[in-house]
Amino acid sequence: MRRSLIGFWLACCLLAGTSLGAQQTATVTGRVLEAETGKPLAGTTIAVIGGASSTTSNDAGTYTIQVPSLQSRLRVSHVGFLPAEISIDGRQNVDIILTPSASSLEEVVIVGYGAQKKVTMTGAVSTIDAKKLENRPVANVVEALQGQVPGLTVVRTSAQPGNQQIDFRVRGTSTFSNNPVLTIIDGVPSSLDRINPADIESISVLKDAASAAIYGSRATGGVILVTTKSGRKGPPKITLNSSIGTQSATRFAEKVSALDHALLSNEARANDGGAPKFTQAQIDKFSSPDFKQVNWDDYMLRNAMQTDHNISISGGSDFNDYYVSFGYLKQDGVLMNTSYERFNIQVNQNLRITNKLKLGLKLGYIPSITTSPTGNQVSSMLTAVAALPNSDDELKTADGRWLARADFGTNPIAQASEDAGQTIQKGTRLSGNISLDYNILPQVKLTANYGMVRNASRLRDYAKILTLYQQANHDVVQSRTEFNSLRVGYAADIQHNANLLANYTQRFGDHNLSVLGGVSAEWYNQETDGITTRNFLTDDIYVVGAGTSDPTFWGISGTANDWSLASVVGRASYSFKERYLLEGSFRYDGSSRFMADQRWGFFPAVSAGWVISKENFMANIAPVNFLKLRASWGQVGNQNVGFYPFAATLSQTTYYFNGQPNRGVQTAGAPNPNLTWETKSSANIGLEARLFRNLLEVNLEVFRERTSDILMALPLPTTFGQGEPVQNAGVVDNKGWELELAHRNKIGQFTYGVSVQVSNVTNKVVSMGGVSPIINGNVITEEGYSINEWYGLRSIGMFQTQQEVTNAPFQTARTSPGDLRYQNNGGDPNLINSDDRVRLGASTPRFPYGIRINAGYKGIDLTIFGQGVGSQIVWSNGWTAQNFDRENSTLRVYHLDRWTPETPNARFPKTRMGSGAARDGINDRFSSFWLEDASYFRLKNIEIGYTLPSQLLDRFKIQRLRVFVNAENALTFTKYLGYDPETPSGTSARLLEGRYPLAKLYNVGLNINF
């Protein structure tokens, strides 16, 4: 009996324990997120500490795991992130936040003809992760690079859809000639203007000669490498990104009212000693509450839509991976009759044919359509409308007919409208790359690839007959276009690139060796053709055959050119314990742009690195987690000298004999058979550090460069009879620094990251071939100083009394109180003239910087990105800058702050007629007064998103769904008075009214992963 009771008790205990264990076993789900961005992490390993269960997160970052108890702990690991141990604490939904670690240095960075581990890199290379490009509503990927990389300066000089003009430079200006950045997409030189940002995997910016020397004769401007996405092993993954937004001009200087215009105009004429233009009756009319003021700026500018949609499918197996994407962008312009439409198709695939042979295929197709007013009327419309004073002139009649201005007799908005015609440019870009990798031995790989980029465009510019009617009588024609016309143009170019490379890698204990060598060939062809004709029978049919049959009204043009490049490349990298690093590279280039005996150039580079943190003496220095010192030297070249500057070329001309035109031939300039490329020698020192448990990241670069044999057209006597030949004559020194700081952290479920980058570069002219200085308009270039410094009179305020005018050096006979006063600087002490001009500062921007802030809490993520320029002096000129520039121009509201006897400390001098920096009058000489501080900070992008919980999405088979709103160019902080401090830069006057306005955009969208 007793044994039976004991057995029964043991059985009950066993059943109870089993039941209790069953009750405690549970399922835990959640998401794994990156601390800095709040984005999901796929492939993260989650395991139960002390248990057997483990799992990995999917593409949406979600995971599911069985745990023996809700009091269990989880161990989490992901390559490049700090490992973590998580207490479940009774929860069944646990989100995990991982912080990047120093092991991110193990990441692979794309460099010239290959890839390297970040920890062993010895050159100055900056990378831009694809995450920083996600959801940015930009049509040109170069826009998204602005403020992202220290040393990379991006300035947008026009924002016209499909015709954006963006000037971007790596480490400033180091030459007098054209020195563009070499941009390479998937190994093939190509421009970045049409590539879809959604297809980009990574971007590398090669800044010093050590990293760029392997691109030899084209790398003095720096190199940008773009790699498109590839598939990864796993089931098909579908990603959909879609957004829609509205655009408007960033800033646009407000005109004075019609009343203020009349009063200021009369005031200016009185200051000039003239009679008033506007009568008292007109002034009373303008001041009447019944006066209907019309501002034609409001008709010219508009809110415009932009849509961007992208879908991609990717996946793969052990033998095959693929990535296929389709993109569509439609961007309407903030100015009428302008738009841009683009499709992007990208197909990337890798096939493992055998264990030793791999085939890679990349194919891209990009058709686009750009629409603009006929005859490039955008600039003339902006310029003309900027001058128009506000009045009661209407734009159109009630039935839609265009009216001419009463004061001008024209209508620039009508001339830019589709009723006046339209330019349609259809473009296509076809790019392809095929590569074969063959492993002869485990340590030796042969790579052969061929790449091609072909651009083609067809332009059709048709101008209709435009009729304008009078303001006073809508039935009377003011003007009508004399004839209609058509211009058709076709252009095509193709660039080929072929490489055969051998790569040897070997590890000998603590020693790592990598050697790359091979040959490269590139060749390029371009052709253009054009036809113009006119006098079409109807504005509805625009084909060449419908134009006039009179050949005197026909125009025919055509050009063709080509060049080629043959090269030998090599690189060897060595590391010991990944502590001591050494690398050398070279490129031996032969270019068809030079004579045979000047054709070949050798461009070497050497660099070294020391990972100090791996030394034994650093073991007890806890704040330092990683510390690396780098140094490099190298040479790169610039072959941008035109196509045939070494050869005597001819051009056609027309001469008349007996009143009849005849074809003639003339020389097209003086050749220089001794011409060769510019050479830049560059030295760079870099420091990389990760501090305080990887909470702070520091990257510092200091560099010095010398560009010699700079291509210059030295002045020759006019008796030479031809244009000056280009010669290798100049020498310029550059020096600068770049700094990046980044901090990221996690506090509970709140994650954040802050990063700042800033740089500076200056140049000094060492030699100009004996022709120093060169004064070109309002800039001077002289040995011992920077390139293109502003050069003019120095303004020292405004005259306040007639006595000051009398006692000062003579300026003009009509100078009086309220006019600008100039400093006498060594010329005639009694006269202000050109001898009194002095240097007024650098014309190039300095201290470009960027700031990024990321934050995340549970499913909410926030990104704030700002960009700016710390110092920039620009010449403000034109109708939006100065006083009245001509008879029918108007002023801006800020011009109301002008000198009068009652306001002696005003911003502007007294109002005068015909005053402006481009004219030779009383206040309009080029001087420091018209040089304006255009430094700025712009909130480039702010985005807030929310990722829905995975529990809500599982039933719809959706891995991830995120909704977001963002704003591009939302806020600008600057002292600059014009409508946008960002555009343009350089030595030209800021005739802002003639340039397409930059736009700010407010956007909503969603990201879905299936």
C-alpha cells in the first residue's frame, strides 16, 4: 500500500512538472533594427541562451523563436554589429536594437578594379551607403551626394527637369582647364544624371592619388564609383517603393508694389536730375483701393507634381542570383511647359557555371523625355518677367488669347508657353556589362569583362506662330510671329571598355598578399546631325518634309569625333596581422589625344597604414577601440584637352565671289604637337579612430597637391592671326583637410545617431608660364594667389554730405550724398579709376559641411539631414540685385531699404536710374559692395516614417510595410538677399533671374517588402 502511494505521488509530480513546463514554453516574435537608422536587419542570428532553439531574421527584420520560458534570455549576433544579450522579461514581442561595432571595418569597399576590406585600406576613400539614398525625392543622384562626403562639393546651378546643371568637384579646383570628376558605373565610365538611385548598392569616392592613380590620365578631378544592386541567396524578394509630392520654388525675391515702383522710379529720376516718369494721376490710380494689381511672377511660377515608383525582384540560389528592377519618374517643372519623364530598367544576374567559372551580366535601359519651351525660352522668360513691374496688365483675355504688356509690347510668358511651341528631347541610354571570372587556382583568378554605354537623343524644337493682342483693345493685334520653324537634331555616342585582369591573393600565416595586374582598352565615338527649316503650312504638322521647299531657308549641320585609350594597370597590397599595411599601384596610359611620342604616361602611387590599436601597448587604453594612421603619395593625370589639339585641323567657311556664296576651307587653330597631359602629385595623411566603446567615430584627412603642366592658352600678339594654342605651362598647389565625426547610441528602445562632416581646400598659383597676372573681367589670377579672386574697387560706405564728396577723390561728375564711396588704392590720389582695383576675396565656396541625425523608437524612425557652405562670396547682379538696371525694370522689396537723408544707414545706396553692377555709372562699378555673403545652411531632407508591426502584416504575406513623409530643401538659413544662395557659383554674375529656380518638395510614400 505504501509503495502504491509513493508511486502515485511520483507520477503526479512528474505530470505536474510536465504540465508546468508545457505552460512555460512560449513563442517570442519581434524585429531586429539597426540603431543608427532604425532600419530592419536581415540575417541576424537569435539563439536561446542555455537552450537549443535558434533562428534568423528575415528581409523585414522579423523573427520567431520558441523559448522554454518567458524568463529566458536571447543571444543576438550580426556581422558588423555589437553582440547583445536580451532578457525576455515575460514579453512575447521583443524588438531588438543592434549597434554597429568596430567590426564594421571588416566591410568590403569598392575600389578601382576590385574591392578591399575597410580595415586594410590605405587610401582616402569615402563611401555612401544605399540607405542614405533611400526615399530621397531627387531626379539626379548627384543631388543626393550633396553634403554626404567631406571634400565633395556639389552645386546645383539649374533645376530644370531633365536639364539639371550640377557642378561637383572633389577637393576643389586645382587647374585652369576642364577637370571633371571621373564617374564609373559598374566598371564603365558613364555620367550619373540618369541612373535610378533605387538601383544603387554603394558609392565610393576616391579622393587622393593613391586610390585614384589606377585610373591614370583621367583622375585628377577625383573618381566616383557606383555599384548597382545584386541578388542574394534566398526566395524571391519583391520590394516596392512609391512616392508622390508637390514642388515649389525654394525662394523668389518679392517685387515692390506698383505704387512703390512708381514712387521709386520718380525718386531715381529726381536723384539723376531728371523729370518724373509717373504722373500724380497715375500714382493716385496705383494707390486707389480699387486698383487691381497683377504680378506676373504668380503666372510664371506654379506648384508642380513629382511621382517616383520603383519595384524590384531579387533572389538566388547556390548557382544563380538575380536582381531585376523597374523605375518610373515623372517630374513637372515649377515653370510652365517644362517636365521630365524617365523609365529605368535594370537586370543584373550572376551565374556560377562551374565551381571555377562565374558569369556576370548587367544590363540597363533608360528612356527619357524632356520637355521645354521652344528656343530655350526659359532663361529669357525668367529674365524678362523679373524686370516687369507689377501693374494692372492682364496675361490673357477671358477667352484665352494672349495679351502683350502695355509697357513692353511683348509677353515673355506667352513666348515660353506651349502656344508658342515646344522642344521635346527623347533620349535613351543603353548600358551593358559582361564579365567572366575563372579561378585557375584557389589563389589566382582571371577576370575578363566588356562594358558599353550608348547614349542617343533626338531633339524636335518647333516654334509656332504666336499672336499677341493689345491690353487696351483685345480685338487689335499687337504683334504676330513672322513664321513658324522646326529644328531637328540627332546625337549619339558610344563608349566601350574592355579589361583583362589577373588577381592573386595568398595568406602566409600572419601575412596577406594581393596582387592585381592587367590591361584595359577604351574607345569612344560621337556623331551629331541637325536640320532646320521653316514656313510650315500649319502649326499642326511638324515634319521636315512639310517645311519650305526654298533651300535658302534650310540649315544642315553635322559633326563626328572619337578618341581611344590603352592602358596597363597594376596594384599590390600587403598586410601583416592586419596591423602593418602597404600598397602600391600604377597605370600606364596611352591616349589618342596626343602625338605618338607624347602619348604614354606613367602614374604611380604608394600608400601605407598602421593599425595602432592592434599594438600591445594599446591594450590597456580602454577609450580607444580602433586607431589607424595612413599616409599616401601618388600621381594622376588630366587628358581633357579636346580631341585633336596636336594636329593642324581645318574648318569650312563661306566666301562670296561675284555675289555668289562659295565653300572655303580655313585653319581651325594653331596645333601644339608637344602637348601632353597635366599631372597632379598628391600626398595625403589620414587618421581613423573609434572611441569610447565605439560610440564616437573620427576620420581626419590632411592633404597637399601640386598640379603641373597645366593646360593653358597663353596670350600671343594679335599678329599671330589665329587662336592661341593650348600649352603645358601652369603650376597650381592645393592643400586642405577633411573631418568626419559620428556618434551613435542606444538607450532602451530609443536609438539615435549623429554625424557631422566638414572640409576645406585652398589653392595657390605657382606658375602661369610667364604671363602673370591675367585679369579676366572682374577676377584676377596671379602667381602667389588663388585662382580667380574677385578684383574690383573697394567700397568704404556711402557719402553722407556734399563736403565728403568734395574732399574725396573724384568719381563722377554727378556723385552726391547717398552714392557709394570707393577707396583710393595707389592710383591717382585725386581720381578713382581702374588703378584702384584690389583683390576682394575668393570666388570659390569654402567649408562645405553636412549634418545628419537619425533616431528610432519602436516602429518610428526619423532622419534629418542638412547641408551648407560656411564661406561663399558671390557677385550679385541684375534686376533682382541692384537698383534700377534700365528704363522698364523694377526693384525688389529689400531695395526699399535705400539711402535717403532720413535713412543714412540704409542697406542700399540712393536710388538711381540705370544703376547696376554690370553698367558703368555712378554706383554700378564692380566693387566690394556688390559682393554678397552667400553662405547658408539648408535643411536638405527631413523624413519621418512608421513601420507597421509584423503581427498585422503576416496575414497579408507582407514582410515589411513602412509609410513615410519627407521634405526636400524645406528650409534655408542665409543672409543672402537673392532667391537662392546655392546657385550659381564661380566668377559669373549672379543673374539669378535668368536661371531655373531650385525647388523644395513635400512628399509622401511607402515601402513594401513581400
